Amino acid sequence: MFVKEALKQACSKLINSSTPALDARILLCHVLDKTHEQLLISYNDELNTSIQRHYFELIQRRISQEPIAYIIGEQEFYGRSFIVDKNVLIPRPETELIIDSVLENIHHDSTIKILDLGTGSGAIAVTLAKEIITAEIVATDICASALNIAKLNAKKHFAENQIIFKQSNWYENINDEKFDFIISNPPYISYSDTNLVATQTELFEPHLALYAGDDGLYAYDKIIKNAIDYLKNDGKILLEIGFNQFDSVSNILKQNGYNKILLKKDLADMPRIITVY
């Protein structure tokens, strides 16, 4: 079987995918360890039986709605590749707005202390370490398996010296430190909104990183109520929110004395990042 035939057959099998051709190409690039450009000039290359078998095993996993990122074990975030597995949420493009928001609010000539609550894959913490050479970051997660992935990503991107990883339930194991930024992309989906979650997300991604009680606000309440003990006087809180949560999260902030709130929308014009001054 030639490359072009394998791709055609894979596309015909991926009828329930919204991007069958792209999925087929990504998975074959992964199996062959080729870039997309290299694959394009390899359409008439023949695939041996072992390669074919491996490729269509991965195609079957995709047919079962397993996310591409878990199948190939990586996901791009802010121009860098991050290791992912089923212990961590797959980094989303919209979360990159947190990085942009931090970069808009710093002075590069001074040390920037950052607390990343619920770090997951470590994509936010590692990216900030690479983008801000003066950053000193504490990254926490309640899940030890997630922290292991985050540590691998810090090592992969040579950011180990800038990040301290701690297993912690929010602020539980944080020392008496003060931070310039407290940032988090916490779980924020309510149990009543499971119907809004993509099937592949519901089936494969960790529910601990997705769901936050009956109203989706549990994590925000925890983060905001205790932030004052860990935030410098001129420090800022940055939170990713769900598309319908701006008013609810703003109310929690105002109840805790935070009144200067800036909203950043994503490319779909949906509320996404709250910066609190």
C-alpha cells in the first residue's frame, strides 16, 4: 500500500471526524516521523505491513473519538510542543490568551513571581518561564500524575530552574509567599452542562480538570477568596472562564473586594480571560 492509498482509506474510515483528512495526515506523519511537507512528497512511497498495521491501529483509536493529542502524545501551545496524556487536560489555543495577558502586564527587567494553580501539563508555567527570563514560578496540581507530566515538559523545554512544582489542593501547600501574578485555568464546567462538552472530551479528558460542582464556580470561589494572602499589593489575578461565566465570576471577585476587572475575549468573541487588578 502506498502513502496516498493509506490516506484515502483512512479518510473513508474517519467519517465521523470533522477533519478526516487532517486527522489522517497527522497520524501518518506521526507513524512515519515526517513533517507534513515531507509527507506531501512521499505520496508514492510504499508502506510496509508493520507500518500499515500501526497506522490503522491509530486510526481506529481516532474512530473511537480519542483525541489526536493523546494518540500522538503531544499538543502545540504557544509555538511549543508539550507532552500530554490522559492525566492532563489538552492545552487549548484560547488558553494562550493567559500568556498574552501576563506579557502585557510585566516589566522584563525585574523578577516576576508567578503562582500557577492547577498547572496540569505545565503548558502555562513552562511557556511563561520561556517567555519571561526573570520569571520565578510555583506551579501546583492536586494530581501527582499530572505533575509528573508537567515536570517532563519543564525538562523538555529547559525550564526546570525557573519552576517549583508542588502537589497541592489550591493554596494548601503554598508557603507564605507573595506573588506578582496568581493565574489559573481551573475546572469550570458545571455538572448540569455536560451536554455542552464534546464527546471526545467527556470520554477521554480528566474530569477532575473539567468539572467544578453544580454551578461550575467552585474553583473560582476557592482561588479568589484566598488570593489576598498570596498576592502582592500591586499583584494581579488572571483566570480563564467559561463563555457564560463573566458575570458570576465578577460577582465573586466584587464580593471579595476586587473591583477593577478587565475582560479579554477569544477569537470567537467569547469571554475568556479575566485580569483582576
